[in-house]
Amino acid sequence: MDWDKLRVFHAVAEAGSFTHAGETLNLSQSAVSRQISALEESLNVPLFHRHARGLILTEQGELLFRTAREVFAKLSMTEAMLSESREHPKGPLKVTTTVAFGTTWLTPRLQEFLPLYPDIQLTLLLDDTELDLGMREADIAIRMSLPRQPDLIQRHLMTIRFHVYAHQSYLQRKGMPQSVADLDAHDIIAYPTEVRSPVANINWLLEAGSPPAGGRTAAMRVNNVYAIYQAVESGLGIAALPDYMIDGRDGIVRVLPELNGPKVESYFVYAEELRHSKRIAVFRDFLVRKVAETQF
């Protein structure tokens, strides 16, 4: 199988069109189309259904794309490892974590990491869904639960605690709850029940104490913890938030300090084949040091 044609096929399958793939590969649309046609002819199978709105992979195309994707991911990883000196970390490093943790805790601390390792090209992928480390969608994941894949290395990073918070502007308008029962009369911001949340038991505040039958009704639901924080900061209501988001934030007050939410364990996770990567090691050690310096 011709590697150049396979590279073009992989780009087309990812982009969904000859035009966009050509822009990525710096080839004309007609050149891309000719390469795909030649590959289909050599394999004697159609790889794409062509229609006015774009391209759709055939069943055979799906099979080839899965294989090509894995091959190119492995090649990318090998290239990065070959270019990296054991004494001098260098090369690309893709890190994924949740939007809330990446935005409020991780990103501000990277101002210290980047000058230390100028030859590491760091990419943050903030997503509340889990990217596939085995397929090299990312090199490192900071996850709020143990990984389900057996071929991943994990190290416990920190324990995240949740408490109840509200902005002073909201409390001036609605009053400070004096007991858990008082929450029944307050505007609680929660996570949608029909959406998979980045942490377990994220809506525990709706069930805390002895709520009305069926639990408290949320005044507003948002499918992103960072957006829930923004809603609290805007004075829209009360919410359960991780303590790391509130550190040093003016105007946000802890409500019902005796009420403790569930603890969430976070983990530093990466693929087994990256065990000896210097980039992984220095980023892990940096995070461990920053966690030790943090007081939640």
C-alpha cells in the first residue's frame, strides 16, 4: 500500500472533503482526488461515498481509516520520542483535562513551566469528555476518576473537595442560608442530569440534608463546571464548586461551611509507551510540585 496515498486518504477522512484535506496537505483539490481514486483502484474497493455535501466513508473506508489513524498516531509518537533527548526534554506535548480544572487551576500555573522548558511545544485540550490516549488524541490526561483503559499509567495527583459557594451580590439579595433546609428557598445552579458529568455525584447539593420529595429543583442547569462558576460569580445563585476554583477570588463566599461535598480524586495519566519520555516526566514533576504548594 502506497504510503503517500495512505497519508492523503487519512487527511481526507479526517477533513471530510478533498478541498479541506488539500489545504492541510498543501495540494490542489484535483491532486487529492486523483490520489484517492488511485488508492481505490489499487485496492479495488470504494473508500468514500461522494455527494454534494461532502464525503462519507464506506464500510471499507471506515476499516482503513481506523487502521491508518492508529498507524499515524504511532508514527507521530515515535517521531516525538526519537527527536527527544533523554537529557533535554523537547518536542510536542498534548495535555487534556476538564474545562474547569484546565481553565482555573492548570493554565495560570503554566507561566512557570513554559520558561523552564522552552523546547516543549505545549498544547492544552480542555474537554469534559475523555480523549483517547491510546489513539494519541493526547499524551497526558488529568482525569477526575481512575482510567478505564488497562494500558495506561496513572499517578494520584490530588484530592479535590467540593463546598457550597455564592457571590456576595446574590446573598445581599436573597440572604445567607443558616441551615441546609434553607437551601430549599434558594436558587441552586446544577448540572444537567441527561449529560455525563466530568465528576461523580456532581449534583449532591440538590439532595443534601432532607430536601423535598424528589430533591430540590435547580433554578438553572449548565453542562460545564466553569460556566457554573461564572454563573455564581455573576450572582445568579448558589452552587457546589471545587475549592480550587475559588482560591483568591474576590466576592465569592463559602455558604454553610459545615456542609462538605464528596471528595474527587484526580489522576495524572499517560500511555505505557511514553513511560520513558522526558517531556512526560518533567511535566509530571512540575504538577506534583505545584500541588504540594497549593492550599485548598
